[in-house]
Amino acid sequence: MRGIKSHMRHLLIGCAAGCVFGSFGCTPTKTLLDERFPPPGVDRTSQSRETPESLRVRKTPESLPPRFHGPVVPAGGQNLPALAALEQSQPAVVDEFVKLAVTRNPRLARATIAIDAAQGRYLQAGLYPNPELAVNWDEIGDRTGAGGILAAPKLTQTIVTGHKLSLSQAVVAREVDQATLELVSERYAVVSSVRAAFYDAYTLQQRAEVLKELVKLADDAAANGKSLLEAKQIARLDMVQLEVQQQQFRAELQAVEKELPAAYRRLASVTGENGLNVPAVVGTFDGLPAYDLEQTRAAVLASHPDIRTAKVGVDRAQAAVRRAEVEPIPNVSVYAGYIRQFENKSHDGAAGLSMPIPVWNRNQGNIHAAKAELGMAIQTVGRVENELVGRVAVAFQTYAAARQRAELYRVEILPRATETYELSMKAFKGGQFEYLRVIQAQRAVAEAKLELNKSLGDAWRSAAELSGLLLEESWPGTLGAPIKGPEMKPMPKPLPPKGVQEK
């Protein structure tokens, strides 16, 4: 009889252990939701066997949408060739700053780490609950048996029902997709910022060159004006006007020279290396791309990652509704154990199961909230589309106005102002014009050059923002015929009248 009890005891313990530990090898049944929302690069049939290392393959460029291919931010801070070239303190072109930014900017590194975090949550969402081990010793010191009743070990395992694990993973899988798209969005936002900061610095550089020329001409004009004043050919009021113009150009040049170091430092900061020494930049105003408003709007709505993120958010909300709806399906807890009763010297086994009864709590509140969040996600798509179109419109408004203004100054205003100045010089040399007429024409050319410089700078900065919205890897783009930059020929030095010695 004792042999039969011992055999039954071992049989029950074996069955209990098989029930508990066998549950780990069970693969949850696939649902239609799993097939619709598979995470990128993940085999859903082995949800509990993947390691974090195997999950990281989803970060490769091949896992991104075709439009969004680009270099992935490295985890380390190795000294890249782009950084080495810029650290030589030589003037650099815009592409060198872009190459450095996409590999070293902390914004992109942070977005990459966010993908790892989402992948970790995906892995965790599919893990089975751990078994519970318990030891109970009751009726210790009982007079019929001092040893009491020992129940050890007692193993309890919760059996997850309703495909809750796979549905939970379906929700988090969309978060992985959103994190991946966020990396793409951050990448082109950084690239756009670098391009805009570059042309901000380049515009100031060009403005400084124009102002240096104007200061030199103003100095010459003031010197000649002094000679004319001493010869009593101009009034003191005219001389004061020349001195005011001289000081205005000089003050403007000093202000630009004060702005340039901060512009270089800002370019370094948006690149991601705020300690980078940027002595100057090398660029051109030639080749300004000709964007079309409707083409740009359509392209942004078709491919921008923010819109795709919002649409993936709708999928995630739908998966969350499904997950909330299956929550009332009760999980089953099974247990098995061995019992030693010292009072009657017996060896017994125990087995059982339990489950909650969804009478009062059927997850009604969470289901209602999940459906409301689905409605919010659907509305978010429209909100993101409207915001992007608004950003396109604002950038294009500045771009189109500045481009048109620059074209008019380059083709019409600056050539005519230059022609007026040259004709005034000829008339002045022939004694037909007063000297102040020449100075006025000279000032008109100076103002035209400065306005052309400002207009081209505004156009290029707005074009840089449009390039980021369009996800342009190679920039300037080819959406239209490019506009050329100005041909800023130096103005001839004004000559003093005959009989007046030049100073």
C-alpha cells in the first residue's frame, strides 16, 4: 500500500511539474491581429525566445520604409572622417556639416535608443508569467503528530487565455514602428536645421564682405568730400550726410562681425558638436531650387514620417481596443503539490485550479477609454496633416517672396542701379553732375547689394526647411530650374573734381 502511495506521489509531482514548465514551451495561437500588425523583423512564432541582441536587427536601414533610408546613428563616439576634416579649422561646405550631424547629433542617438526601449517593451509584453513556489507547514505541534502537515513544494502557474500576450505584443509592435519613424523624422529635422544654420552663417559672411567694400567706398567718399568742403564746392550739410553714411556702414559692419561668431557656434551646436571650431564656411548662392507649392504639399503628405507615425498610431489604438476586449476572459491558475502528513505517516498529492469570475468587473472602463483613444488617434492624423501643410505654407511663403525679391534685385534693380552709378560717374568726370549725385547713386547700389544678400539668405534658409519636409537627401533638389546668385562686381572708386587733390 505504501508503495502505491509513493508511486502516486511521484506521478502527481511529475504531472504538476510538466503542467507548469510545459506551459513555457507552448506557442500562443496566431490571431488575425498578429498577422496584420507584425513587428518589423520579428518572428512571432518565437516570442519568448528572442534576445535583445536578435531584436536589434530591426534597426537596420532595410527595416525602414523605402523613402526613409539613411545612415543609422552609431552607439559610440568614434572620431569619424567628417569630424576629422572639420576639426582641421578649415572652411567647410554644407554637406560636411550634414554628414557629421547624421552620425554625431545627440537627437538622433536619443531616437535610436528609443527604438531599443520600444523593442524591449515588445519583448516583455510577450513573456509568460512566472510560476509560484510555496511551502506550507500547518498544525505544527499537534498532539496526534508533532510534525504537523507539510505541503512542499506547491507550484502554481497562471495560464494566459484569450491570446492576451500576442495582442499585447501587437500593441507594442506599433510603438516600435512609431519609434523607428520618429528616428527618420528627427534625422531630417536635424539635416534641415544644419542647412538653415549654414546659410545663416554664409549670408552673414557675404554681408560682411559687401559692407567691407561699402565702408571702403564711404571712407573714400568722406575723404573726397572733405577736399570738396575745403575747396568750398559743397556745403557743410552735404559733408555731414557723407559722414553719417560712412558711420552707418561702419556700424553695420561691426554688428555683422559681432554676429558671425555666434552664427558659427550655432552651426556647430545644431551639428551636434558644440565645441567644434568653425572659422568660416564655404558656399554659394547659386543653384537655389525652384519649389512648387502644390507639388511640395502633395509630396509631404505622401511621405512625411510624422503622418505615417500618426497612421501607425491608429493601428496601435485598434490593437489596444482588441486587447482591452479580451481582458475579461479569465486566466486559469493551476497548482500541484506534495503533502506529508506526520500525524498519520502518509504521503499525499494535491492538484487544483482557480479562475476569477468576471461578474462585476468586465473591463468596461478600459474598453471605453481604448475606443475613445482610437477616435483621438484618427483625429490626430488630420491634425498632423494640417500642421505639416501649415509648415509647408509658412516656409514656402517666405521662400517664394524672398526668391522673387532676389530675382528682381539680381535681374532688374541691381543692374539698373549700377548703370545709374556708372552714368553718374561719367557725368561727374565731365563736370555735368554734382558730387553728391554720384554719392546718392553709389548708395543706391550699396542698398541693392545688401537687399539682394538679405533676400537670398531668406530664400536659402526657407529652402532648407522645405528640404527637410521633403526628406531630400541630396540638396539642392531638382523640382525646378535653379536661380543664380548675384554677380557682385566691385564698384569703381569715385574720383574727385578737377583741381581737388584726392586724399
